[in-house]
Amino acid sequence: QVQLKESGPGLVKPSQTLSLTCTVSGGSITTDYHYWSWIRQPPGKGLEWMGAMSYSGSTYYSPSLKSRTSISRGTSQNQLTLQLSSVTPECTAMYYCGRTRDIVGGYDNLTKYDYWGQGTQVTVSS
């Protein structure tokens, strides 16, 4: 059973860089044709796909966030990290990592994600 767990600071100041980690257990982020994404949900709004990393390490980003987002492998073999720079209060959201094996229709087709973490709340405030 694949499990994903997000972790990181719950509070970040405006203009700082947000750093989150997704730890995967029960599976490997390098398994062929597995794709791992970061998704967020601001309070009262829908889910927003932020970016993804493939099993081979290729990365893909939402055009609206590309200039401020970086996804990479963590220090541990089965970790995925997210860095979002220049955060604003509008970045306050629940942040999730998820896995898909079906990218037909795009990485942002969230209905195709079969495993999700429980999410971690991030608040941007001074």
C-alpha cells in the first residue's frame, strides 16, 4: 500500500520561500511510469495542480507558477520536495502530494491520481 505524507513549516512569512517534503512509503518514486505531483487548495477554493516530477526526474510546472516553483528529489531516496518562492498570503492553502500512473489528459487531470497524502496546512502571514 503506497502512502504519501507531506511535511513542512505551518507558517511562512510573505516574500519567503516555502519548502515542503513529501515522503513516500510502500513504493518508489523512481518506479517506471509513476508521476508525482504537488497540488494545493486555498480555503474555500478548488484544487490547483502546481507541478509534477516523473519517475525519471523530469519536471513539469503549472504555467502560472513556473517562475516560482521548483520540484526535486529529497535527501532521502523516496522523498519529493517543493519549493515555492516569494510567497504571499494568497499562497495560504492545504498542500498535497499525489501519485498518478495515467498522464493521458495531462498531469493536471486530478481525477487520475490514485494516491494522495493527507495534506499539510501552510499559512502565509507576517
